[in-house]
Amino acid sequence: MPEEVFVLLVLAVMSFFGLTMTSMILRHRRKQRGSAGSSAESSMTTSELESMMRRAVEDATAPLASKIEDLEIEVVKMGSASKQLTAHDASTRISLEDGDEVLDVEPVSARSKVRS
């Protein structure tokens, strides 16, 4: 009798193992089919991704580009204003206590810096 029980136990374990492996394989195949179908429908092409990234970068850098343009205009204005100033000779310099010198410059009329 113990041999028959042992044979039945081995058959039960082998059957359980076979059913478990079959179930795992079928579940894995279902997941692969399900994910393959959904990824094919929702995937985007490389050119779509590149255009999205390009638009995002342009949107992020647009304020910086306009600020750079404003600064370039200010530099040009300052450059033309500095050409209007006259050069001073050494006799118009003022000596300071710490040994530095500064130019004795007459005040320039301030212009309105309001942008339109």
C-alpha cells in the first residue's frame, strides 16, 4: 500500500506542476498579445517625437530670445550714446584719497527709458 500512495503522490505533484507551467505560459502569451496591440496603436513616429521636442524647446527659449534682442538693442543704443561723449584729458581728473582717479564728467540729460 505505501508504494501505491507514493505513486499517486508523485502523479499528483507532476500533474500540478504541468498545469501550473501551462497556466503561466498561457498568461504570458496573453499579456504579450495585449501589450503588442496597445503599443502599436499608441506609438508615435520619430519625426512626431522630434517635432514635439522642437516645439517644447522653442516655447521654453522664446522669452530668452526676446530678452536677448532687447539687450542687443540697448547695447546698440549705449554704443551710439558713448560716441557722443567727448574724451577728457588728464588735467580734468580728480585725485581720490585711496589713489584712484575719476573723470570730472558733467551730468548728461536723462532720457525716458519707457518702451513702446
